[in-house]
Amino acid sequence: MVTLTASYEELTESSAVALAIRLGLIQKSSHLTCTEIGDGNLNYVFHIFDHKQEKGLIIKQALPYAKVVGESWPLTLDRARIESAALIKQSEYAPHLVPAVYYSDTALAVTAMEDLSHLEIVRKGLIAGKQYPHLSDHVGEFLGKTLFYTSDFATDPKIKKQFVKQFTNPDLCDITEKLVFTDPFFNSETNDFEEELRESAEALWADLDVQAKAAELKRIFLTSAETLVHGDLHTGSIFASETETKIIDPEFAFYGPFGFDIGHFIANLFLNALSRENEHEQQHLFDHVVNVWATFKEVFTKAWKEDSIEAFSVSDSFLETTFNRILKEATGFAGCELVRRTIGLAHAADLDAIPSPTRRIQQKKAALTLGKTFIKQYHAVETASDLVALFQPSVKE
């Protein structure tokens, strides 16, 4: 349901409750509580809970600026429309893997959705040492279904071009273009890192092979409108338990390259692996890296055989060529994500949470090395196991 409101105003905990009651999403009661729980960089997130009915609700509101920086970095409110539309589109193919959307308002930049407070953010759980046995099964299924069915392989080209227009997301793509594909590879003001990493950062900036490959990858990101990608699929954008997984926050969604989401998810698994003390603790993360790719391929292949409208889908070699290209590009994107999460504006808490300052710097240097390796060698990768094989030499340099 989409409604237009007269004007925009920033919600408070009390006005968020009033909105939910006015919309009939929750009943007026003395047992209601509301807490602003947004710990991200761009939005308010309100958790409203009726303790008598034991019923919860999430109201998310986009701010007209980047919360992480302030009003000096203005942002379009249209990203709220894109997020709710992406969740609705993704729910057509994987309804059990995304939160249900109850209401959206384009002028107020609000989306009301399913309460997922019975689950936990995967990044936080992984940092605490928890394991999610079905994480890569579920993420692989989500990627296989949503990436296939929103592409030209399953959508009439004319309709798909309308989707490209609907999900054009210039402001948030600009953030990715700068913070993932550009600024970390230069001595940019947005970069943020410890002085102990300066020598490693300067070596990265001076590496002409890295520069050339990063430019290739940025060009792919800019020009490959292949499918509806989530756009920010890291472990902080996933709620999970041992049995359930929900993928959230697709406000960066746009029509981009197949490998982008895959690469970002894999990179964030490696970031957590770098925070672990030994290979035994890392192994389940390596297993997820291999399995998310295997599951993606399996789900994508099944959809290809059953629902492809591509005339050349009868060719198995075309499918394999497609997979080979996707994995290579995903590897390069993973490398860029590793670099930017280490010396760029938005860090990964996995590495920042390492208690020993000496080890923290050591592992961040390893993350930069692994990122450079993935970027330089992305053309050569043939299997997901190759990525795991590249991990150990990189972290020991």
C-alpha cells in the first residue's frame, strides 16, 4: 500500500506510534512502547511493540541527509520508495526471506514492515562467535531467485527496461561509486583509518595494477544493468537465527551486475573470518563462502531450465559462461568491499571489535592484502574454493 502525505517531517518515537495507530497497523493501548533502534548511517528505525498483544512493528524513515555525516551530506528521500518497492519485488520470488511490507508513504519517506526482533543481526552474532547453519543456503536461494527472475532471462525486455527506470537510484549509487570504487584507492578526505595503516594504504594507492583493475570493476558497476540487485548485501543487512533468515535494507537497490551482491556478501564473510583467532574458527565461514555460490548456481540453474525466456538458454555452455563471468566479477567486487571496509568511510565492526590493538592492525593489513589479491586476480578465479585458497597466503604476508 502506497500513500502520499502532505509534507515531510522527521518522526519521533511518539509520532511514530501515532502514525501506526492512525494507519490501523497497531491498536491504541497503554501497553505500547516505542524505541528508536536505528544504528545505521542513513535512517531512523522505530520498533513499536504492544506488550499485551505481543505484537511488534517496524517503522523505518529515510532522512534527507546521511546520518553518519549530517546535514552537510543531503540525500534524496526517494530511496524509501525504492526500498519498499524492492522488498515487494523480492517477496514475489522469496517471500520467506524478506520482511513483509505493510505500508509505505513516499512523501513521508516511511516504510512500515514486519517486526524481526525475534532474530538478530548476523554481523553482531558472528562477532559474538555464533554460527548460522542455514545462512548461506538461504542467502544463496535469495540471490538465485531474485537475480534470475528480475533479469532479462525471465522478464520481457520491454518490461525489464521499465523496472530499470523504476529502480534508478542515482544518489545511493553515487555513494557506492565514491565510497566503494573510488575514494579508498586514492588519498581521499572520506577515508578513515588508523595511522598505523598509512604505509599499507599508500602502497595500495601507488599500485597501478590495483588501480587499473578497480577502474574495470567500477566501469562494470556503472554500466551493467543486468538485474535488480540489493545493493548493500552485507552481514549487517541480514537478520537470522539457527533456522530463519531475513534480508533487509535494500535502499541501495538498482539494476546492476549479477556479481555485485554475491561479492559483497562473500567479502563480509571473509571480514569476519579475519577477526577469528584460528583456522578452526574460520572454517564455517569458508564453508558459507563455497556454499552460497553453490546454492546460487543450483537455484539459478533450476530457474533457468524451468522459466528462462532467453532463446539461447538451451545452451549449457552459455549458462556456464554466464556463471564464470559472474564469479569473476563477484571476486573483484569482494576485493573492493574488503578495501573500503578497512580504510574507507564505513568500517566493518568485525575488525574494529578486535580487542588487541596490535592484532587489530595486523588483521586490517591482512584485509587490505586480501582485497588487493581479489582485485588483481579476479579474472583468474574459477571456483569459490579458489577464494578460500587465496585467503591463507594473503593473511600471512
